[in-house]
Amino acid sequence: MAYDYEKSIRPGKLPHIWCPGCGHGIVMKGLIRAMDSCGLEKNNTALVSGIGCASRLPGYVDMCTLHTAHGRAAAFATGVKMAKPEMTVICLGGDGDGTAIGGNHFIHACRRNIDMTYVIMNNFIYGMTGGQFSPCTPTGMKASTTPYGNPDPTFDISKLAIGAGATFVARTTAFHATQIDKLIAEGIKHKGMAVIEVLDDCPTTYGRRNKFRSVVDMMKKLKENAVPVQAASKMTAEQLQGKFLTGVLYKEDKPEYIEQYAKVIAKAQGQAS
Amino acid sequence: MAKKVALLQGNEACAHGALYAGAKFFGGYPITPSTEVAEVLSIELPKVGGKFIQMEDEIAAMASIIGASLTGAKVITATSGPGVSLKQELIGYACIAEVPCVIINVMRGGPSTGMPTGPGQSDVMQARWGTHGDHAAIALVPASCQEIFTETVRAFNLAEKYRMPVQVLYDEIVGHMRERIVFPEPGELEVIDRAKPTVPPEQYKPYDTSFGDVPPLAAFGSEYRFHVTGLNKAQDGFPTTKAEYVDAEERRQISKVENEKARADIESNEEYLTEDAEVLIFAYGSTSRSARYAVNELRKEGIKAGLFRPITLWPFPEKRVALLGKQVKAIIVPEMNLGQMNLEVERVVKGTCPVISIGRVDGEPLNPGQIIAQVKEVK
Amino acid sequence: MSSPKAEAVQKTGATPRIEVIERYCKGCSICAEFCPTKVLEMETFVVKVVKPEACIKCMQCELRCPDFAIKVHTE
């Protein structure tokens, strides 16, 4: 059966603002399927984003939606979750928003292991401002501000999240549509900070400058270079050159922040903890 | 029953005022000379089921209180000048998205790191114009520990009533001074909660002006769902670039504070011996305490000096100051900056009397002697 | 997660109705390119259903359409 996305989308909001072939729409579909599969209630779910193309996503979805300032999604979301722990809180945004201007909030949300899910759409570029390089633009690639090729080293968002203390970290791509909802759903169900990195395509500002013939060409690259974690264990370093791992990269049970603060409240109120 | 009395620091009084007002969430970042506000609330908030979080930076602190406020909680952060500088973008966010929140600024000198342990009053213009774009501002400037308590309560009331950020600015002197505080009984001071929507959820619009200049704000996690953005938006809360919506919303967000009725509600001043004053001292915060002493000394010498002390600094008490400007021979504006409010006084008296600035930025308080000397010079 | 190989797929059941919401389609061609049985084709930047009888209901087009423009009705 055709999937009923309409019931989760605000009436009259489509078509969305994203360019032809932009993978954000594919991620949005995956997010909706994931939220459905987890049985999330609209009134009890907050979608929090920063600024950028990806951060426009919450505006379309019929939930409690908070489109904040550039980079600040995780910090706003922390306030929402702390003040109303019964809500499911999902952060959405891009690579520049989440790991450059918002890098500090991102790593500290991971460190606290607060019970949120952060879906980060990594399209390797600042799309909305016209294609400047981000911390995730691969070295050597072209962006509007790296006309001679990007001299900067690159963040590995998933490794960053693991290093900072997130207890569920997964990666997939806009090509692997059905994996998107499975991983987001797993992240939502996980108690603690879950980061799902979705490698995404920006044909307009990244593909065009970097000799991708079409959006399909970009999608094929995402498909070809994705190596499921299980398969990677049987591959040599040479075989893994230029590839990236997909699937659940890290999972751990660790004390969660809201629960830890509940103990603070109990102590302050003189109850045994 | 005797009221509870305590010897409290200004910063401690602020924290207790916040609790009296019903604060349930504090998000902050350590900064001198404001940290006692955070320290007291880290102890007291969990006792009342509230939440205290020390965020990773000043910006995050501001973000966290806006997020928490959207769930319906009364929220507060406390910082000092450098922290307020960092918070500016999100103060603007709270203005345009109309999210109630209280920001305490315990002022030190500046610019930049300045003199962290010294007093200053150099953030008063920042409180008005710190964030980019046109916007209204409410800023309160208490001058004693008791007043810090009551003005913190009033800051929450105004934030909730006008659905916007409210700043309380007091200098390090008042923040770290200890004075006797009489705790008001519950119900003794007015405590205002934000208006909640009365329409069915499907009809709710977060910026619906059919309910007046301050539309009711629903809470995330209630039966109402809505969208919040820092973009210019229409009454339904969704982004728009339509000129007529943008213009109307921007004007409403300013007029909700600056219309006459709102001003009368928000403005609060103290006048001391102004009826027959020939020289007026316009002073706020700890400087007003030196000014009051100066007025008393000058009166002993037969000089008709008076004090005008704004407790609400923004919106500025334009009408009253303009009237006083017509009455007196000169207005003297002592402040621990180099003439910020002096500019504002000049603006509203429109040349009807000379306006003379006494500025001090060396980390020392402005003393009565400086003020007395200046009054005698104009007399 | 890769597309099913066209030759390996057995077509079963009735031909589904493939709905294209033309107003939403931005002509990216992801659906047509990844359709294993070439049911879809691009025509002046809008997708057209040209061979509905070949559809194997793999749903790849619907899943990957970033614009919510394709629905595969299988009942």
C-alpha cells in the first residue's frame, strides 16, 4: 500500500522548499515512518531544528515544532526535554548547523546522554547560503569558498558523537531509504542520546561543483561507498579505502541525564536515592 | 505570624524572588559576578520540582530557557555583560517568537572581559538595543536587595504578561551587597501566569491578534500543537515574506510594550524631593543610593536638588522626564558608564534644560561627593 | 537494501495504480532511474507512468521520491 504520509504533514505545506533531487525529503519520509512505527503521539513529540535547508523540515510536520537559531537545536531541545521529560524530543538539522556553529551544543548533548534523537543530514555543504564548505566537506572538494579545493580536514560526525558520549550512533544514506526509518526508530526507542547521521545529497551546490553528472550519480555514489558494519569486519583496510560504514555503529547502556536529574530532585527533597 | 527575615546578598535575593514568582527552570553558565543566583537555584529548584541545568555556554543557557518556556515553565537565566553579549541573538529570538523569559544581568565593566569583579552600569543601552532588528525591550534596574527580590518577581510577571524576554540589570555592588530582606508572604505580591489559549486546538494560532496585542501562548506537550520560528511569520506561526504580515507583526510586537496602557503598567519610578527641585539627578541602581545621599546633603545647604530614579529603565519614562526637564534648571545623570542614559535623557528633554553626564568606569562606585560637586557647579 | 534485480523478480497480483502528483514532482528522476522494471520515464521534467503493467510493487520509487509525488496503490 502507498504509505500515508499526509496524516503527519501539515495541510497545504507541500510542495516543500528543497531543490529537485535533494535527499532531505527522503529523510523526512523516513522520519515520518519511524515516528509512526514508534507510535509517537503528535502532541507529545517535539521536533527541534536549527537553521539551514535541513532545518526547515519541522515546519512541514504536524507535531510540536521548534525552528530555532543557527546551530542551537540541541540546546533548545535540552530545555524542552528537561522541562517536559515525558515528551519525545527529536533534533533535526544539517552538518554545518550541527557540527560547526552548533558543535558545542551537539557534543554536550552527547556527553550528557540526554534522552533525545538527533537526525543529522550530512550533505557535505552549506546549501542554503549557496554552497560554502562545511566541516564535513571532504578534503580537496570544491565549494563556493574553496575554489581551489577544500584544504580543511573533515569531521566524521558519527565518530564525533561516539567520542562525545552518545550511546546510540548509526549511519545510513539518503539512498538507503528503508534503513533510515529503521535506524531512526531504533534511536527513538533507545534511552539516551541517539545520533543518526544520514549521508545526503545536495545536487544544487555540492554535486554541480564536484562533477557529479546528476542527482542519480550522487545517489549511486552513496550506494557504492556504503559498507554495512557487518560486512566491513571481513574487509581489509585497502578495500575500505574511500568507503563509509552504515548501520548501528555504537550502542551502549549508560545512565541517562533526565533519570540522573530525577535523583537530584529526590535528594533535594530528602527522599532516599 | 512574623514574616521571614534574612540577611541576603542581592544575588541570593534574586534567586528567592524567582522562586516566589514560580520559576521552574534555570539554565545558566558560570560568570562573575552573577554566579550566586545559579548556586542558590541549583539548591532550591529541585526542592520544588523545578530543574536546574548548567549548560555548555551562555548561548546554550539562553536556548535552554526558551525551550523550557515553550513547555509552559517559568524560566530564568543569570549572567553578566559578556554573557549577555553572547545571548543577544537568542534574546532576539525570544522577542520575535514571543517567548516569556527572565534574564538577570549583574553588571560589571566592559567592553569584553573588562573588570569581572568590579561594578559597572555599562549594559543599559545593550539591554535596549543589544540584539539586531527592531524590537521592544523591558529592563528593570533595582537598587537594593529587597528591590531585587520584588523586581525579579515583577520581571516574571511582565515576561508572562507581555510574552517576551525581560531583563533585570543590577550592578555588582547591589549584587554582592548584603541587606535585610523581608520575605513577602505568598499572595502578598502579585504573581502573573501567562494567558493560555481558550480556543479549540484546531483553531489555535500562536500569534492570533484577535486576542489583542499579546496572543495567548500554548505549551508544547499540551493538547495544542504549533510551530515556532525565528523567521518573520504570519499569525499562524509559519514563515512568511509577505510585506503586510511582516510589517504588522513587527509593529505589534513593539506596540504591545510601548502603547500608553502598557507603558503605564510597565513603568515604575521613584521620585525623591522632585516637587520643588531645581536640579534633578537622574540615577538608577547603586548610583541612585549615592544620589539620594547627595540630595539630602544638598538640601541641608539649601540647594533644591531632587532625585528621579527609574526602576523600569526600558521602556524609558519619557513623559515624566520630559516634564521634569521643563521644571528644573539642569538634569545631572551620574552612572557607571560614560553617558549612556545621559543620551536618553537628552533625547527626551529636547533641549529644555542642560543635561550633564557624570561617568565613571574605573571600577569604583560613583560617590556622593562627585554628584554634590557637579550640582554645585550648575547651581 | 539494493534494488531487486529485474530479471529475478516474478510479477504477482494485479497491476498497481501508480499515482503521480504532478504539482509536487520537481523532475529529479530518482524514481525513474532506480525503477528496476522501467515503469517510469521522465517527460519534460515530470515523471510519467509508461509501463504500469511491469510494476513489481517494490515501492522503491515511492520510498525515494523526495517530493512526496509518487504513491503506489497496490490494493
